[in-house]
Amino acid sequence: MPIFQDQKGKNISNFQKMIDEKKSTIRKYFDEIGHLYYGQYKDVNVDMTKDINARCESISNLYIEIEDLNTKILRERGLKKCAVCGTENNLSNAFCFKCGARFDDSDAVPADVIAPPNASATPSRDTKLVAAAIEAETEIQTEEPADNNAQVETEEGKEE
Ligand SMILES: [Zn+2]
């Protein structure tokens, strides 16, 4: 068995482990947000907005980090995701085979940009990315029907 294959598998399972940890942290934060919000509901004199927002911020950052890790896993498998339509392409593709969008090959992700989980003070880097990550997480992608050009045949003139 080729050694680099083992290394790839090892890298992927490490990334997957990091993703799982981040996901469980996200669940913890959502749980805490629920409790904080309820505390605020029960006692109108209590303002938990700051604590709630801090956790929302952390969750946004975690989604970005998870997206980065998913990109790294894809790279290990020789794939990359189209930023426009989300289709997985071969790393060597210059254009998305599905939607034709050009790949920006300067988007190489440095290995050391992962922020610590408690980076609640840092502003979210890219809200669009977060939205995409959330969408991927909840899997509510709406797909348009692929075949819109089917010709409608009329029955006119056939009847005698
Ligand atoms: Zn595409």
C-alpha cells in the first residue's frame, strides 16, 4: 500500500475529528444561547444580549473554520469546490465543469490560519461564507430542475 495514501487518510481523519469537535462546540453554544435567552425572557431586568451575541459570533467563526477544514479534506482527495455553485471539481480544473465559473487559483488556504475557538472578539470575516456554511450544515439547498427546455407538444390538429 502506498505510504502517501495512508498519510492522506490520516490527514482526512484528523480534519474530520477537528470538524466534529467544532460541531459539538457549536451545539454547546446554541444550547447556551437558548438558556441565556430564556433567562432574559423570565426576568425583563436581565440583558443577556452581549453574552448571546458573543456566542453567535463564535458560532459564525466556527462555521468558517469548518468550511476551511472541508476544503482541506477535499484537497486531500484531489477535489475542490466551486465557489459559485458548490459542485466538486478536480483540483486541476481551471473552470467549473457544471457552471463554468473560473477557479481563482490564488485561493490556496495556508495551514495555520485556524483561529482559536474562543475568538469571540474578532469580527466575522465573511458573512457570505458563513451563510454558505450554514446552508451546507442544514442541507436546505434548493435545486432548480435541470431540464426546462422540454418542448410541450400540442394536441391541436390531431383530432378529426
Ligand atoms: Zn460551479
